[in-house]
Amino acid sequence: MEQLILDTAYQWFTTQGVQSFTMDDIASRLGMSKKTLYRYFVSRQELVEKVANRLATDYEAAMVLVDEKPVDSLRKLLGYIGTVLNFCKKINPVFFSDLRRHYPVQYIELNKSMESTIGSRIIRTLEAGIQEGLFRGNLHPQLVIAIWQQHMATDFEFASQLTNDYSKDEVFRQALYLFLYGVATPAAIPLLEEELHSFSHNNHEQTVIAHH
């Protein structure tokens, strides 16, 4: 029962926001009494903490899958960033907005965890890619990741405010292109374009499947 509640809350909170659901709403929609719900979770804050922790765990697990792929640094970098984009697509920006406004401690902890998870990997990959001749030799990986993470946070806010002009997917896709073309060496551009074509095609297929 506890797992069912957590699974359901995770789905609702990350797609519709935390503030859309009171504990009464959750109990009612799950067809259980409030007493039963409170037996497993004493407050919405506890439920939010569990959801945030699970999101951080899922994010790390997705990155580990990329770690294990025996590919060059360019493909590895694309794998990490593609994983970030997939998470951005699945999670409604309202979830993070609600955390920031109403659960600041959980917001800070989740952000710190996610930034650490991706940051160390991208720095390591950029350093390796410089040695491989795939990324520009004048890059400062620590600074690059700091700038990129700041841009991602801004892009997420920007995407949440868009209504008609561009989809959230397109905002992140353009940010991805800017970043990758900015770090790749001229010699690596043909490989980058080939990989981006494949990435965009696979991404489109996943989107089509998800809507059927």
C-alpha cells in the first residue's frame, strides 16, 4: 500500500505539481480513508520528501546507464544531456516551482543532488574529450558546466512560461545544440551532426509512441 501511494504521488506531483493535491485529494482519488493514508505518510511534506528522493535516485540510475556504454566522449556527452532532456520532458516545471515556493529545503536538496549527479560526469567527459581531440582545447570544464547548469535552470523557467510559440521540447533541443556546437572541435562537427540526426530521430519516435 505504501508503495502504491508513493508511486501515485510521484506521478501526480511531477506531472501536475504538488499544490494541486491535498492529502484529502490523494486519499479520495486512491479510494482510501484519510486515516489509512496518514498511517503511511503523516503529512504531505513527508510525501514530497519521498517523491523528491525518488526523483534523485531515478536520475542517478539513468546516468549510470550512460556510464556503462563503451562509447567515445562525444557520444557519452550526448547520452548524458539526452538523459537530462528526457527528465525535463517528463517533469512539469510546476513541480519545481511548487518545491521552491513551498518546500525550499527539499528544493535545495534535490537541486544539489541533481546538479552533482550530472556535473561531475560532464566535467569528466569534457576533460576526456579534450584529450581525444573531440572538444576544444581551450575549454574550462568546471566553468562550462557552471554556465550550462545556470542556462538549464533559466531554460526550464522559460519553457514553463511558453504557451503557443514553442514546445518545451524545442526549447531544450535548441539549448542542447548551442551547448554541443560550442564545445565540439571543427573536426568533430560531422560526427556531432550525424549523432544529433540520430538523436532527433529517436527522440521523435519516442514522442510519437508516447502519444499513442
